Amino acid sequence: MKCGLPLVLAAAVILSAGCGGQSPKDVANPRGGSKPAANTATPNATGSVSDPGPRPGDNGVSPLPQGQDTGTTTGSAAQGPAGTGDSSDSGKKAQAGDSNQVPMGKVTAIRLINPSSGWAGGEGWIARTDDGGKHWNVQYAGEEVVDQLFALNGREAWAVFGRKPGESGNRRLLHTTDGGKHWSPVGRVPDGGFLHFVSSREAFLANYHSSDGGETWSKLPVPSSLTGEAYFHDAKNGWAVTRTDGEFVVRRTTDGGKTWNEVMSRKLEGGLNGAVIRSAGTNDAWVECIGDSGMSQTSYSLFHTKDGGIHWQTVLANSTAGGGPAPGFPLNQTTGPVNRGSKPGPLYVVSTDVAYMGGECPACSNPNTIGKTTDGGKTWVNSEAVFPGDAGGLLAFADARHGWWICTNYKEPSVLYTTSDGGMHWVKVHTFNPAITG
């Protein structure tokens, strides 16, 4: 099948952004890439998002600070609804440590604790691995789809569930303090945004703030004409993108949203249909601006600042024939860094220097690609690895070198690939069981 390339406006750019590359068998051996930076992950580094369009929600997670307790388990005490004490969920019972008792075909959320351990969630289940993804212990079985997973360390984590069919209102939030042996209901989250905890008690989700571990939420002020979601790194420092006639503006607050100052503006020659913001430090922000879509293509751009918005680095400028110019760039833009694929895939920020981003090409036989920066966005390196999976992908990294990439087909189970050299090579580790085998 021919690839549906981004068709950016110069032949040289098209070549660098094309869908060609190596199709993986059990191991993909990309030749591109640069030496990753050393791990400087912070507790508030950012996560991935799998929806390439305007993103009301996010399955992203963040790397752990080094030295945190990994909470490795030697066995699993899987808890269904009876174990959580949540009478609102009459979900299926999971046999302790036996993933064959619960269908695990489609993965919808991932959380990497360290290179060996992590959680995955899907359509009615949460499971954990402690051997690099080779084997999984189902720890929770219910009815709703897991939208997000977030962990402070290997023992304390949270899971956000999607709404049941016909259900309205806020979504359920579960919590574990023993590495996933028991999951208990905490409360409900008020929005579909990216959830991140900065301590056991304090959390942020778009412009909502909790100081009691997610039980209750208060709203933080945001500027008018907001595009996408605001992102609060902590109780005082936050970022937002607004749109006015003919331009978009990146704004920053240092007083909890009381005032918002303009730190960057760009002219728009096309649409602006969403924004995704992540932060790896108080003065750090990665801002993805999502433009128009057409012909299975979406234009987008990515910007980065390390100094509170004083200086900005253009990381990516992906214009497409179907979506038009990348937000913030002219129609005749023919040069600049580009990611492979015709639509944005998941963005995962590891540190102020290191970020990975997937690309998606719906018209390609192997639609999932990946690129990275290890110098804060000054250079971008596209891997030659390509993977199947027409339902998109999920990314998670423990540090600059160790990561997971989960790719999913609509009619086939999700597949886990891992890297230990900063995306230079990817190994097929696990295919999630799609059916109960009893």
C-alpha cells in the first residue's frame, strides 16, 4: 500500500517526513538517531497523548524521579469491584496473577515505573508487569475503560476511568498504595484533561486542582479565548494558549491563574483546533499547536521554552497538503524540522532536553513512526522504525533511553515494543491476550 505522506510543501521536506522505513518483525533496527541525553527526569515531566486531533483527554504519563520506590510485586492479589468496595461497579472477577482470565486485547493507558516495571489499562482491566512487559498480572477487573494511569512511584498510582454508556458527569478515580494489589475508589475527576500528581495529596487536571488526593477539586482561573486545555505545573505556575483574530498567543501565569502574561504570539494562516501543553520544570513548557485536517492529514507545530517563555525554540513544523500550514507558519513554509507521518501521534516529554513524539499515517500499511530531540528541540531525529496499528499508539519512558511503545489495530490486540537505547532499536515484547481462555 502506498503511504499517505504529509505532502509538505517542498520535496526535501517530503523526503525527510515520509512513511518509508523498516517494517518490524520481532526487532526493528532503525539506523537514525542521536545519543540520548542523560536522565534528568523530574516528577512533573509529561506524558503521552494518543489522539492526533484536538485533544480533550490524554493518556499521558510521566517518568519517575530517580530513587523512588518501585514497589515491585512478587505476586498479584487482583481486585475486582468487591476488593475496592465500590458498589457502583459490578465488574468481572479477576483471578490473582492470571491474565488469561480477563480479556486484555486493547490497551488504552500505560504507565512506566522503571525499565522493568509498569502498569497498563484497557477495556475493563488494570495489569502490572515487573519483567519488562513479558508477563502481566491482572490487578483489577471492572466494566469501564481505563482512560489514564499516573504514578508517583512503584507503590502509589491512580487510574481514571471513562464513563459507562449513557453515563454523564464526572469520571471515577481509583487509587493504590501497595503497588496495585488493591485499588480503592477515591472520588471523581471533573474533566477529561491530563492528570498529574505532584505529591500524594496534590494533583492537577487541566485547570482543576486537588489538595486531598483527588477527593475534591477546585477550579483555577484561565484566560478567555482558551484553545485546548491549560496546564498547571504546580499551584502557581501554569501555561495556556489563546486565540484571537489572525494569531495565537501562549500565556503564562505565576500566581495560580490570577494573571496571565503573553510570552509568545504567532500569526495564523490556517486553523488552530487544539493545543497540548506539557512541562518538565517550573520554567519549562512544550506547546503543541494542532491545525486543520483534511485527506487524513493534520498539520501541527511544536514549540519549547526552558526559561519561562523568554526564548522559544521551534521543535516541529509539520504542514500538510490536506491540513494546510502548520500553526504559526506561512503557507509557503518549505524548510524546518518535521516529524514523520501525516498526523501527530503521542507526545512524551522526558526532561527539559528530551522529548519523543509519534507520527501517524492512516494511509500507510505500517502507520506508526517516532522521532525525538535530545537537545531541547534544537535538532530533531526521525527513527526508521515503522509499526503496524491503525488505532494509534501510546508512549511511555522511564528515562531518556528506556521506553515503551504500544501499537493497536482496531481488529487485533495491542502489541508492546520496548527500547533500551533511546529509540535506536525496538523489540517486540508482548501481544496482549484478546480473549478469555479460561
